[in-house]
Amino acid sequence: MSIVTLLNTPTDAALAGRIRSDLSAAGVQIGETVQAGREAVTVAVLSPKALEDSGFQQNVVKALENNQHIIPVLAAKVGLPRLLNNLQAVDFSERYDAKTLLERVNMLSAPDAPPPMAILTPTRRDANRRVGYLIGGIEIAFFVVGIWAVGSGMVQAPADEFASVETQIILTRNYFIDEALPRSTEDAVNFPATVENIPTKALMELIATATAIAGGVDGTFIPRSSEEATNFPATLENVSTVVHDRLLATVTAAANGQ
């Protein structure tokens, strides 16, 4: 059988002595100080004086931090402290019953006893806080390094993938714009209703395109450099469908010296 540590204040010495005597008579080894390791069982005698005694409280916390089973014994009608309020107390405030306590000790010290419930003690809370600060500091460091790497050009977004996604977005947008453009006098008269029903993301582009057509402006773009000419297919993919054919024809004519 595991060692049983008995914790009490001098005020509860009489009850503690009776418990010590009865457990010893049943063959239980009694310890006076909190044992190291989770094998020991701690019996804590609680009373108003015990709940005010800092030394008593420190011993209870020490037992919790060693992952030990704790049996609260009520010497008076008191509420369990926060760290022990998940446990079932043995109430000796009105009637003493050594058999009940012995059964509880035997159950919690048995090889197949359930593990003690983990309690967030002040020491564990401080340790968790330090770990949180450490992880947070590492995350901030990675973030700063990442920002620096992007800003310095060491890390760049995948251009091809980005361009393909943007191309699909623009082509989708242009599809909606082209479908919504007026094709007849009736369409032109009802153009405000068309604008109201087009997807919001294509709204401004639709209005600008329709306005340009009405004003005789096609927004034709002609390459002015070798780089622009090299990238012309990408330009053609991204241009509004309204000027797509005219742009292609203009550039072709310019290439042929016409």
C-alpha cells in the first residue's frame, strides 16, 4: 500500500490523531510531509483555520503538483477551496467514520486506481504562461523575418501561379461585363437596370467600358518597348473584351508596318 500523508493544522490535531491511529491500525503507513511522486495519497483535514493557514495550503499545492490523489476530510462545515472543489470530501464534521476513510484510501492507492485529475496550480499556471510567452516570441520573430524576407526580395510569390489566378479573375469579370453591355437601342435605354443587376465586383468596369464606347474611345494599347511586346499575349488576355479584337488588329498592323 502507498504511503498516506496526513495534513492538518494544530487546531485539528485531535481529529488528525484519531485518523492517524485508525489508519495505522489498519496497516497504512502514515507520512508527516508530502511525498515526492504520484504514488502517495494525501489526506487533508479542512477547517476554517486550515483554509487560512498558508503553510497548510502550500502543502496541498505541493501534493497536487506531484499528481497525488487528495482526500479532503471536513473537520467542520466548510466549502472546499478552489483547487479541491472537484473532489469528493469525507465529512467528519458531525460523525466520525474511520471505515469510510479507509475504503477511500484503499481505492485510491490500489494499482488500478484512476489517475488523479490534473489541477492548474499557481506553479503550473506560471509555467504555462512562460511557455506561451516563448511560443509567442518565436511566432513574432518568424513574422518579422518573413516580412523582411519579402521586403528584401529574398522571398517572392510564385509569379506564374499568381498571374494565372489573376487572369482567370479578369477573364471572368470581362465575361460578365461583355454579356451586360448594351447591344441595341432597347438595351441602352434599360442600361441602368442592367447596372443594378450586374455583380458588384464588375460594376465600375461595366460603367467605364460603356461610357468609353459611347464616347468613341476604345482604350487601344500598343506595345512601346521590347518588354511590352514580349508580354503582349498576357496583355491581350487581360484586356477588356470590348477592345480585344481592335487591339489585336492594331498591333498586327503596327507589326507589319501599316
